[in-house]
Amino acid sequence: MCLHNYLNVRSVSTEIPIPNKNPMYDTRRFPISPSQTLGLLDEPVMRLLAVFAALLAVVASSGRRIVTKHEIRERQLEAAKRWQTSGPQNVKRSGVQNITFTNPKASEFYVDGGSLPLVDFDVGPSWAGLLPISNSPNETRQLYFWFFPPGPEGSLDDLIFWTNGGPGCSSLEGLLQENGPFSWAWGQAKPTVNQQSWTNLSSVLWVEQPVGTGFSQGIPNAQNEDDVATQLVGFMQQFLEVFSELKGKKLYLTGESYAGTYVPYIANYIYENPTLLDLSLQGIWISDPSISWDVVQEEIPAVDFVNKYAGLFSFNQTFMSHLEEKAVTCNYTGYMDKYVTYPPTGLLPLPGDSIEFAQGCDVWDDIFNNALIINPAFDIYRIWDTYPILWDVLGFPGSFPQMQSPIYFNRMDVKEAIHAPVDTEWSECSNINVFPNGDSSLPPALTVLPSVIEKNQRTVIVHGLADFILIANGTRIAIQNMTWDGLQGFQTPITDDSFIVDGVGAYGTMHSERGLTYYEVALSGHM
């Protein structure tokens, strides 16, 4: 899951009351008192729901023997030898293309895909571990990576980099529950082969970054997105020294959520420093991205979102009238129809001070807090979810962490199998702020994203329509307020039901102009 500390994370905000203003950590939101409900539910029902919620904590355990570190290492070294000396046989067994790394150090990172704990099939060869962000002998900061080569139909000429957002949320969530070769999604009793893995098409490199995320090591000190980009490119330099056969590949930078900020800045840094990285950057792909201000991507479209999905929110008329009145007062009502035109007639006016919402105009929090009263399982990342809350091997199946065990990446045998630091307590989203003083960079739609679009061969933005933490109409506003290749926004309308899948039908909408392609997927959430 890609969780958001991004609310007020940037230091340009005049008010940062909470360092990690993630919905799961934001103490403004909880506890919710009956007076906040505006008559939604009476107190006995609320007490009943609270008891019900407490009963839903799922605890799972495994009787599988934890093998020793020595046994794991022996298996890995033997498997690495087999792979290097008899690659074609391993390819046939694992269904991947033959790829050999000549640097002896690469074997230290080899992961035997047939010996991953709790996985009862061979995921194929991969390489994982920690590498520093510079070649300085005194460097203590390291990023954790997991690299997979492509399947039989994939391209050996390409390399996809993937990062989750947060800031501070692990890219291993992306690998395990989104686009990796094996999948252990919410509610699954055990992992399965991911038939839609991105490794079907390309080599993929999942990286836990910035420093302070997941298994990555060191004290976070990034002050802005240029620091993040510098650290990531420094890591990539060390990665290519070990896996030198990947030099010269076509590079695609991808990610979701706050990676909508990371990725454009990383791309911009690579374009501005073309000699630093022996890779050919082709383009970027960002989904449900944080690219503009919160008032744009959350507040303006929030009440329209509730009206669109009124049956799921089930607010009573008293509360809906409260929201509608607030939207009118805050200049949110009718914003899309009035200002989001194709082509735009000029820069779009933003309510409040254009950075933060005006006092009393935080409708997003009103909606979230009260949605939880009606449905304590309300999931800001995928609004369809209700009880029962699905079990999640990563311990975070919705808006809040659940007391679930075992967390897969905290098993000792898993850490040893994938060369992760055994003394690091892994969490899907970091408990420390990876930007100790906030991210001082401006949103990329206002800075680097337009020039990155112009330099890319291809730029793709994707948004799930069931996502409430970042709302698709907010992304439309950001695009229509952005100028690239000499024109502002899309010049022609985004046509409804234009994203057609053969044999299935309309999945959503798609539009492409001047190197930027925008997708909306009808039933998709934030992930």
C-alpha cells in the first residue's frame, strides 16, 4: 500500500502541526466523538461498532521451521552456482530469460526463487540486498533493492524502476501486492503467481527509498526532492557497478502516490546530469500521483466525489446539507464545470491561498471522519471496502494498520532469504519522517513535470476512480493548470468510456496529447 505522509509534508506550508501527517498517524482525526457525527449514528450503535471492530484483529501464525542463517546461505550459494553454470536449465524451470552477471559480487545478492519462505512455487532467480548511495568509504546510508529479470516474452533491453510513495512507504508492497512476479494480496491465504507481473515485459528494480524507508539503512537527512534524486542516482551508480550488464539499458521510472513527486524530480535530475548514469531514460509512469497542492487533489473535488458515490457513503441529509453549504462557501461547488475546460481559458483560480484551503474549508477531513462512523472499515484507498476487513500479510489492509501477524517481511527466514538486515524491524510505512524538516520542494506540476514531459519519449499518468485519498478530478485540475510544449492542459476533451479492453469493454477513460497520456480506471483504487 502506498500511504500518505504527504498531507502538509512540504515545509512551504505555513502550518505543519504533525510531522507525519498520515491518516494513520494524524491525531487530529481520532478519537471521533459523537458530537462530530451531526446525527449520523447514536452512541449505543457507535459502541457496538467499536466492539465489532475490536473483534476483527486477525492473528495468523506459521508452524514452518525457521531455517538457520547458515543453511540459507549455503542454499543461496549453491543456487547461484547452478544459475551461473547452467542458466538455460534454470530458465526453463523458472520461466525467465537467461541473464548472467560477471561481477563476483553479484552472487552475494542472489535470491533462490525456489526457497522463499511460505511460497510453494519457484518465483525464478532474483537479486536483492543493500547498496550504499555513494562510493564514499564513510557512507552509512544504504537503500534496499530487489531486482527481477524479465520473463520469456520480456525485453532484455529495458529496465523499469519502481518506487512506492508515502513519503516513507516500502516498494516491497508494490512488489508483493501490485506488480511483482508473485502476489500475496489482501485476503489471500497464501501467495500466488501474478499473471500480470510487470516482469512479463521487462526487468524490474524495486527500491525502498528514500533513506529511512523499509529495510534501507542510515539516518534520513533529505530536505527536498533534489536530495532524494541525488541519493537515488548515487545508489543506481553503485547498483550498475555490481550489475554492469544492465548498463546502457532503456530506463523507465515508475511509481505511485507520493512517487508522483519523487519520479518527476528524479527524471529531471537525470536529464540535467546526463553523465551520471549509464542508462537511457525513456519516460515515466505515475499512478494516483501527488503532483499538486492538497487543495487541488483533495479539497476541491471531495464533495463531488461523495455525490458520485452517495450509495457507498450513505450520509444522511443533515450531513450532506452541511457539506454542500461548506462547498459553496469555500468556492468548491461547480468548480469542474466552470474552470476545467478543454482547452483552458487561462490559469485556473485555486481556493484559499492557492496552497492551503481557507479556514473552515477542510471538507476532506469532514468526509473521512464521518465515513468511518458509518463504516469503520472505510478505506480511503479503495472506497468499495466494508466489513470484514481482509487479512493482510503486510498488516495494513485499509485506512489503518491492523494487529495482524506474521508480517511477511519481519520473518527472520524471509529476511535471511532476501538479504535484508535481520535486526531491522520492517514496516510498510516508516515510523520516522524521511524528510526530517519537511519536503521543501514545490509540487512537480508547478516545477519540473512540464519539462520532463517534453524530454521524455513517453509520460503516463494513471488514476483509479475509487481512490479517495487522491481524487481523479484533482489530477485533471492539475493537468489543465499545467503548461508543456507551449500549450496549457489538454486541448480537446477527455472522452467518457474511451479506455476499451478487447473482449471486456470500457475500463474507463484515456486521453493523449503532446507526449502525455492520461488514464482513468473505473473500478481501481489507489493501488
